Amino acid sequence: MKLLKAFGHLIIILTLTIITQVGGLIWVITSIISRRKGWKKLYLFVIIYFSFNLVIIPPIASQFGRVQLPWFNDNLSPRNWFYPMAFRNYVNPELKNLLLESSRTSNIKITYLDANFPFFDGFLLLPHLSHDDGKKIDISFNYIEKDGTKTNKKPSVSGYGSYIKPESRTSKNCKNQGYWQYDFPKYLTFGIINDDLKLDSKSTSKLIKVLSSNSKTQKIFIEPHFKRSLGLENEGKIRFHGCQAVRHDDHIHLQIK
């Protein structure tokens, strides 16, 4: 029984660490305090978790050169609460400033998805292959209602997996080469909730151009067919990410120098 209990704790620690980086440590701290004080572990975990998220981790992360993106802001906010709650909304200060500046310049609100964890270069933010140094972030496209009204709604709960084209030529080619994971994000939508939305090509193109024009921007990844349809062929920083990654006609990947 003790062995099973220890194994269960290990699974929880590993899972929380993979998803949030620091959640496993918080679980260990919670377990120690709960055992000594006899307090309810679940309630204590929630209290400690929120304390770490809002008060403890941000100043420590700043010592590692990373800052937390805002939860709610007129110019910059997450797709939903999961990204900041899971400590997946950390970037270096230069990237945060670039995002806020680009939003003000374009007059377009930026909705972010996965960014980076608060600590340690090289600690991957799965399932991404490169979100490990504070310099990368995924950004949602902009959409309009059926009647053409601009909206902050997104077609999927997660912000991922709702593709502009159900099956693109690049996707077919990559999968034919054996890169089975290429359109895997379609399984990570966590639900399609606004399937009547249409892409706001004008504002999405404008935002990408503003991001690309910033001197600190190194690369922007979007799908080749999407780059053509938005008229961005002459934007040198906008590139194809390669078949080893996943599709990028559901979000923008931005990375700085």
C-alpha cells in the first residue's frame, strides 16, 4: 500500500512538473505541510499554488531574466486562464515589451497562447520543441463574426488546432514523409466552441507585419499557404517551420533574437 501511495505521488509530481514546471515542487511542499499539520491536502495545495503563481514565482523568475505576461490587459491577454495558471506565460522583458508595443502600434489586441516557463533555459514547454528560453511565444489569429463584426472570440478552447485549411498541401507532404505529428494539434483544441467564426485576414496580416517589422524579431512561423494568402511573401522574417514541427495555420509563432 505504501509503495502504491508513493508511486501515486511520483506520478502527480511528474505530471505537474511537465505541465507547469513548478507544480511538482508545490505538491511536495503541500504534502510535507499537510502531513505535519494534518490539514486537508487539496485545499492547502490550491492556496499554496495560487500564492506561488501570483506572489512568489514572479520575483524569483525575474532573477532568471523572465517576466510574467498579464492575465488581463487591454492590449495583451491569454486565450484563457490555463496559460497563466500553468506558469506557461513567461517571457524575457524584451519580448513582453515587443508584444505591448506591437499591440499599441497596430491597434490590435494580442491574444497569447503558450509562451515559456519561468525558469531555466533548455527546460522544454511540452509539446513544443523550442519554447525553452523566454524568447518564443504563440499568438492567436484574429477572427470576425459571420456578419463581419470584429470579435475577441476564438474557434477553439485552447486556441490551437482550428486550421484555416482542413488539409493543406504542406500538411499532406509532411505526413507522407512520415511526420505523423504534423497536424497533431487538431487533437488539442479541447473543444471547438465557435465554428462559425471567420479569419480576420486584414487585422491578422497587419499584426504579423507589425511584429515582423520590429528589429528585435528574429523569426515568425506560419504555414506557407497562409503566408501567400495574406500577401506576406516579401516578409523575410516569416518562414516555414519545417515538417519536424506542427502546423502553423492555427496560430502565429514569434521568436526574438
